[in-house]
Amino acid sequence: MQLRIPGPTPCPPEVLQAMSKQMINHRGKEFSELIHDITAKLKQVFQTKADILLLTASGTGGMEAAIVNTLSPGDKVLSTSNGVFGDRFAEIAELYGAKVKRLNFEWGKPTDPNVIRQALKADGKIKAVLSTHNETSTGVTNDIKTISAIAKEFDKLILVDAISSLSCINLPADDWQCDVVITASQKGWMVPPGLSMVSFSKRAWQAYAKAKMPRCYWDFTKAKNFLEKGQTPWTPAVSICYALAASLDSILAEGLGNVFARHARVAQTTRDGIKSLGFSLFPEEKYASNTVTAVKVARNTSVDKLRQILRDEYDVVLAGGQRKLSGKIFRIGHLGWVSQGDIEVVLQALKRALPRASS
Ligand SMILES: *Cc1c(COP(=O)(O)O)cnc(C)c1O
């Protein structure tokens, strides 16, 4: 089966095998070795010396944790959004009582760094910037390097949702001064859902010292104190940790640069193939993501029918559009364990199914 959705993604055999190992004491020596090994390797992929905390959660849990560990109710934050996941970041901050200034950009277009600069200039009380690296709902990658540099020009904290990009698209957390970077196991990491991994800089810890949002399960001081003992505060998803250790070994064996280059190549093959079938890309190609391709569908084509034929007759599973993009686009996930050959299978199936889903 070609599971080509932007998460959960397929897992290679060595990752599945790693998960079949027997349970261990999560307060014992073996788990301590495992979490230290995982954390050290994650630091290489995040390209950071900051703390990395492992949370038993999907990505949204990591986003919530990032907010409650850095902010207080009443804090002003700037939240940028060009899709479903940018909106989600703003919603979580609002739910916990932050005063959120939302900067919304057209779906399919990138976040405009200049608008962020203007907003930070206009309001000196803003404490933090929330931004999405790769907007999975629209297939757009935002220029986090520039966005982060602007946040730092104004000495603001920056929280980055890199859930569907980290390990696939370059995001050097320290070089780009990203204070908090959030990702999740089921996206580019080739691991089943269950873990969110979050980096937390010195500057983020300074914010933590003043942050008053309520937190218990997500409290990063607890996470850090337990990590020093080689543990997590609460029972971890042990099997997913085994899986992550195995996938980190293959990511690092391939080499980060090679992994990024493979994603860029596979994404280009996807975009070229899509266009040659007569589709157009939903986002501007210049900002099109290397992990997920959003494809516009002509009015006479039914996205539901197309996806159904692909699934039932070709064993190819694609994602639809979310919210206002439902019925207008479909999305091809090409993150993690993916090759040019996988995409060729998808393109062949699309070519055959398309006429039958069109009137
Ligand atoms: C998948 C994803 C999330 C989190 O979703 P979960 O279902 O909670 O893992 C958040 N942001 C982006 C950009 C994502 O792709």
C-alpha cells in the first residue's frame, strides 16, 4: 500500500521490528540508556545544543506544552497563520488566556516576514511570536529563518511548529535562533504516532521562570529533572521510543544533508508529475513544501471520488483538503520513508483514476 498522507507515515521494517521488543522498567537502567541515546541523536537532527524533551503526545500536545511553559495569561503574542495549523497554534494560546494578535495570510501563500516586522514595531508589548515552519494543510513552507531573525531583531521569543518538516527540511534551530521547536513522531520521523519532541532554549527557560499558565502533565521542569535521571515524569510510550531510536539511526546513517536532498528531489518529482498530468499546484511553487504537495482540482473532478478510486483500486491513499479546502484540493505526503519510485506509483495511479473521477 502507498500511504501518502502527511502523517501517520509508513514505517520501515527495522522501525516496526524495534517496536516488537519486550517492555522494560521505565525507571531502570535500560530506559535511561535509551532516552539518553535518543536525546543525543535528536539534538543532531534539531541541530541544537538546547534541551530536548520527549512528551507522550501527538504534535498538538507539544504545541500546547510549548505555550504553557513560556507564557502567562494576559501576555500578548503574535501568531502567524496561513492554514489550519497556524490557526490551531493561535487557538491554544487564546484558550490559555494569552492576548493573541493574529496575522493571517492567504491560504496557499507564505507568511510575509515584513508584516511581522510591522506588527512588532507597532506593539512593543508583544512577548512571543508563534509561527509554523511547514503548513501541512496548504503545502507551504514558510521562511522561518527570516521570521526568526525578525523576532530576534525585537528580542522576542519564537515558538516554531516544525511538526511536519523537522528531519526532512533543513531547520537548524540554534543557527536560526528558534527558542522552541516542536515536532511529532508520526510525520517525517518514520515512527508511529505517540511522541512529541520539543527543543527548549536558554531564552525559553528564562521565559519559563515567569510563565504562569497552568500546567501539570506538560511541566518542563518536571520533564527536565526526570531527564537528568534518564526518565520521564510520567510513563513514556516505551515502544515508540524503541521505534524512534531505530529511525534516528537510519536518518543519521543516511546523513541529514542527504535526507534533505532526497526530500527535495522527491518533492520536485511530485510537482513535475502533477503538472504533467494537467493539475496545478495549490501554493505558489516557490514556497511549495518538500514534505507535502497540495494539488488543485478542476471543478469537474470530484476529490472524494478520485481518492476513493485510488484507495480501492490502486492501494494509494492520499489526503483531502481541510476546512475551506475540502473538495478543492488533495494532498500527497512525501515525508520520511519515501523514494522517487513511491511517487511514480502514485502518479501512475492518478493518471488512470483521473478520467474516471471527472465528468
Ligand atoms: C500534524 C501537524 C500538527 C499536529 O497534529 P497532531 O495530530 O496533534 O499530531 C501540528 N502542526 C502541523 C504543521 C502538523 O502537520
